[in-house]
Amino acid sequence: EAQVTQNPRYLITVTGKKLTVTCSQNMNHEYMSWYRQDPGLGLRQIYYSMNVEVTDKGDVPEGYKVSRKEKRNFPLILESPSPNQTSLYFCASSPLPTGAGGYTFGSGTRLTVV
Amino acid sequence: AQSVTQLDSQVPVFEEAPVELRCNYSSSVSVYLFWYVQYPNQGLQLLLKYLSGSTLVESINGFEAEFNKSQTSFHLRKPSVHISDTAEYFCAARMNTGFQKLVFGTGTRLLVSP
């Protein structure tokens, strides 16, 4: 089954403790992206990647890092999480080059930073 | 720069009543348009999309959306809603030149009550 897999689904952590949220897709998509979803703000893009070793900032990159060492994986790293990073996070992927397709989304990771 | 506006943050409706969720976009070039649905505790799923051709597009579960270029709108409609349609609905746009990222609206929560 074609899918984007995120782990973990739920995570509670303390301020300053480094964490990684994993994202993996099995569709051989070139493009991958991370979003955060907050009430009233919709989805805001954090980082995206057009291919292996090619990453770029989205609209709200502060406090986050990403890497793209393999085509299928695109982990999101919070080096020193803070309470304002409490949010629902989604990973998404899409084939290139195309503007005609939408994205395939993971099931989400609900992060709470206390 | 393109933007997507969903003016209604929440739309309450009774079961079997019709519903319209509004979406307006702003772009200097032609766009592809999408509606995504997010059921409680789930990720986003593509509901329907407009790429070209017929301005009326339909989903398998009875929703339809009409692309109106003059009004820059892509409103989502259903003639008779079910309790199971309770979800958050996101409108999104993507420029149709090369590869461009999806830009999302802030979402509309559809609440269907008996």
C-alpha cells in the first residue's frame, strides 16, 4: 500500500530534550515536506526537500532541522524543543515534476512540550 | 504570491441538510485547486481536485466543487450531509507552472448534528 508513515503518533517531552520525528514514504517520491497544524492557522510549511541532499526552509523553520540522506526518509529534528512547538505535525510527499497532483500525507504526530 | 482564504472557521449543520464550504484563492497565474478532508485523529486525505476542463468536479462520497475563475472561488458543496461528514476541510492551491508547493487555507470545521 502506498503510504507515508510517521512515528511516533503521540509524543510528550520536556523543554530542551532533543527529539526526532521520523517520516518514510514508499512511493519513490522526490518531494517531501513537513507541516505543522495549529488551531486557526491551518497548515504551515516547516521545511521541504526536492530530492536527496536538497532541503530548504518553508514558512516557519525556526527551531527545526531536517535531513534527506535517503529518498524515502525525511526526519524532523527538534534540537531543543520549547512549549511553542507543541503542535500537530504532518509529513507529506509528492512526485516530481508535476503540478497536477496533490500530496500524500502521513497520519500525523501530536507533540506536546512541557 | 498566492493565497487561499476560507472565511468560515466552523459550519454547523443538521443531518440531511445541504452545505457549502467557501474557498477563495488569489494568484497571478493559473492554479490547480484541491479540497482535503481531515477526519478526527487522522491525516489529510484528498477529497477532490480541479486541474483543467470541466469546472465542476465530484468526489466519490457526494461532495462537489465548482471552479469559478471570475470569482476566484472553489466552493465545496454537498446536497445532503451525513453525521460521518463531520471533519475539517482544507482548501489548497498550487500554481500550474512547473513544480510549486501547495498553499493551504486555514480550514473549515464541518459539524453535522442529528
